[in-house]
Amino acid sequence: MTVPANLKQVARAAGVSPATVSRVLNAAPNVARETRLRVERAIEGLQYQPSRVARRLRTQDRPGQMIGLLVPDIQNPFYVEVVRGVEDRAYAHGCGVMMCNFAQTEEKEHFFLDILRHERVDGLILAPARPDDRKVMEVVRSGIPVVCVDRGLKDADVDMVVVDNMEGARAAVEHLIGLGHRRIAHVAGLPQIPSTSERLDGYYAAFEAAGLTPDAALVRHGNSKHESGRDLTAELLDLPEPPTALFTGNNLITLGALETIHRRGLRIPQDVALVGFDDMYWAISLNPPLTAVSQPGYEIGRRAADLLFQRVAEPDRPPAKVVLKTTLIVRQSCGANSR
């Protein structure tokens, strides 16, 4: 698909400011005839198609009126909190949010990116499907302000807001090791997602720090969704020597693991201990209450929106990487190993 020209490219071709192009598009009377003709020739030459967003009047003291937000899975409560943070900050700036959910599918992510670019959003906040995502790299190179959340890009200097996934995972597994568990399984998400590999690194780092050797057969990768948590937990519990504890890679995987454990009539933590990455507001209401690594989803969204508005106002400032801390919330789903 051919990438459509944007307002800045038209302005550059005509040798005018984007504000002047906007005035021409809106038939403002205070534009010289020669300037208007130059802008119209640039529009025609670049085959620029003004969208409803491009027709919005922009002023120098307002960074924009519409931003795009692309999330991997709106069923995941973590991303619900990220969305809340973005929307609250956008509203405070008088800005709307156009949200798309690509459901961990790269093809859908690319489809929605094309739509958001066609709508000429003033900036994008997104969690890339993979660190070498060519489509997101195209967006970055096109000059649209981009902020990555939860996951970054491998070869692009962009603003990002993430958490210390490795440290959060290490704290969770160290807690289980301290309770006497040695056969600790890890049900992980999609391997190409940076947060998945970082959490796996934390899992291994906890064993290394304790002078222990983990069993590679206890690490399983799924698709980061509820069904994979359910099915992979069943595989692990069917092993000749099943794990005494589970560390799950996100809250949807945790729900799947819980489904399998309860369906089999196993007791938590007596038969199998459980620690999840991602705390949920209803985790304390589970039976037993879930021990989990908490990451500040709302703060991630809030900080990402602030970075985006700063980027629109200061396009040449150096990229910023914000790394937020996680917290291990200890509840009753993990206890001392009794085997």
C-alpha cells in the first residue's frame, strides 16, 4: 500500500508552514494568491487527500486534537489501565483518542496503522507487535510522533514507557525459591514480545542467584492469551514430576492457569503455588487471593501521553525512555513447598 502524503510533506513541497497549508484547505481569506497556488500545486503533485482530521484547524499553542492508541489485547486488564491513563491525560489537553485493538495479530496491527495514518492523527501511542516491526518503523520514519508503551523497537530512537520486567520476574521467582520451591514452571507469552523475553530472563536470573539449575522442560511459551495459560498449565501438571509452583507471564495466562488448577480439584498453594505477572484489582477476591507482580498500567498510559504531547511541541528533543518499577504483592496463593 502506498503511504499517503501528510500535511508536513505538502508544506515542505510548497515551501510554507503546515499552518498555511491548513488555511488553504479551510479556504481562509488571509492567504496570498501566489502562496495559495503554490500550496494547491503541491497538494495535486503529492496526491494529498485531506481527511476529516486534516481539515481540523491547528494552532501553535495546542499540540493537536486527536491521537491514535493501538493496544495488543483490550481483554487484558493491564491494557485497560493503560488506556485509562492515556485518555485522562488526553482529555486534560483537550484531545480525543482513537483506539484500536489488534488482538496480538500483526496483520490487524498493520491494518489499523494504515487507518490511523489515513486519519492523520497528530501522534500515536502503541505497543508494537514485535521489536523489528517494519510497519511501525515506517510510521516513525514518516515523521508522525510515536511513543511506545510496554514494548520498544529494536532499531528506532523513539520515546517509550516500560517497566523493569526482568526485575519484577526475578522478585517473583526468588520469592518462590525462598519458600522452598525448586520445580518452578514458567508459562510465558509470545516469544517475540520483548516483555516476554525480559520476564524469562528474570526467571533464569533468580535461579542463577540462588545457585540452582532450572529445568528447561518447565518453561512453555503460548500466545499470551487465556487459552494458552489453560492448555500449557495442563501440560505441565501432566508431567511425570509436575511443578510445585507456577509463575505465569501475564494476567490472562494466570486466569487460564487458575481454570485448569480448579478444574482438576487441586488446592492452591498446598498442591501448587501460583504467582502471576500483573496484579488485578480483583486479585484479592480470588480464592485464595493471588500473589502477583504489580505494574503501574495507569501511570504508563499517563506518562506516555505526556511524552507524546511533549514530542509534538518539541519534535527535535532527544528520545526519552521511562522505566517504571514493579512491586511484588504477596498474598495467599503461594506457600512453603510441602513435597
